[in-house]
Amino acid sequence: MIFEALQRVGAKASKVMMYPEDWALNGDNNTAELLRLAQEDYGVQLSPIKVQHLVGDATWAESFTKLLAFNQTQFRRVLSLDSDATVLGNMDELFLTPSSPVAMPRAYWLENTTFSSQLMLVEPSQFEFDRILDAFNTRTAKDFDMEIMNDLYGRDCMVFPHRKYDLITGEFREKEHHKYLGSKEAIWDPQKVLDEAKFVHFSDWPLPKPWLPHSESLERTWRPECHETEDGEDCRDRDVWKGLYVDFAQRRKIRKDDERSAVLVMLREVRKMSGHSDLAELNSDFEDGVDHDESL
């Protein structure tokens, strides 16, 4: 998904995918086929790595893996993108910014000045990678990738704007938008915000990520609300938000013959996140209540 989008928007930088080393590139399963597709159709360089699993919240337990970008020393600069996102515009201009070990946007949705690790421009080196490893080995149980990055680089990293480069889908569910806009006087226009965005991160807890199934009732509960105005009901926030999920689903081209196996993989992931111990129970939930077309 990310690589298809990067090619579509005309990104010129080399594309690298770090993937678990136990995934067989030459297999005959769907995973191997997708790896070869990325390599052959989108010119992606495949980099097998050992997934770094941390003790703690299962949602973030493997998030440290992205910091292995600091070890990609064959490149002068690496733009690390979270995969639970969608690319809407070319971001090659970020490679032309002044040299800095790390550049990140601020996590504008938080109250403090924390930086977001959803999108990072890093300059790989053995020195910086050793710092990352040391932080990993001395971390507390509550420290994940964003905490490590802020602890190491939060005082002196280069900052690039969150507008355009780090919009979260949850913003369209908010009633106040000054944190994103940077001013309480600025006028919120959801379509204009979407039009200027280049990278959008799917973040709508407790809704799952867009490739995981969910019920219609859960979506109705947590989707953006419409607002009454002098001109009638304004549902632009909901329309833009829904459009992002529909676009993701439409571009996620899962062949009909593989849909069932793909769904079962998703259900296993949901089981890990929800605490279900019985896959059959989840499978039944899926067949009874999940809107198939809206969830993939």
C-alpha cells in the first residue's frame, strides 16, 4: 500500500522495506507473493530484519523495529514511514532539508512538546545506531519507540511541520482543531486540510487499523459527528474521514480467492489485541457482524 502510493505520487527516493527475516521470499503463499510484488512492480529493496519485541502493551510491543532504520547505513538519509498510514503526496523535499541526525514533527495532539515517530527523517550511522541500542537495552517497561526517540533527540532534533506531514485521522473526530491548525483563530476546513496533507496516519482508537475487521456499530459510535449549522447539517468531517478508509479499502487489492485466508490472519491479530483466546469465537463474530467490504 505505502509503496504503491509512493510510486503513484512520483517519489524519486529509493524504497526499502524492512520485513521479518522468517518470511520466505521464495514461498508460494500470499506473503511471499506480496514481497515479490513490492520488489518487482515497485522497485522496493527488501531488507530482512529480526523483529524487536518489547515486553509491555501488545499494541506497541514491536514498534522498536522501525528504529532499525538507523542501521541502514548504505543510505545517507532515510525517511521512515509507519505502515499504518496513507501517502497522499510526494515528500522528496524533506531530503533537501539541512543535515541533522533526526528530524521529526511534533505530536500536535498531545498536550506537551513530544515529537512524533510516525514519520522520521534520520541519518543512519553506527554511532547513532549504538545510541539506539543502548537506549533499547536500558529502557523501562513503559518506553517504546516514541519515548526512546524523544529521550535521545527531543532537545535538539530538527522539526518539520506536522501540517502536511503528520495528520492523524482522529483529528476529524475532534471538536476543536487549534492544536493542528496552530491558532484558535484559524478556520477549520476538513477538505482543505486533506488536500494539503501528504501523510495521514490512521489513529482512531478504539477503532482498529483499517485492514482489521470491525462492526458497523463500533464505527457508528466512533466516527466523526455531523454538526448543525445555519445552512443545515455539516457532515464534511465524517465524509473526509470515511473517504480515507474507503480509499484504503479500495486500494487494498486482495484477490477473492485469498480473501478468506487474509481475513483469518486479521482475526488472529484481533485476537492478540482483544484478548480473545478462541479463534473460532472471533471467526463467528466476523461472520455474524462485520461489514466485510468496509473492513478490508
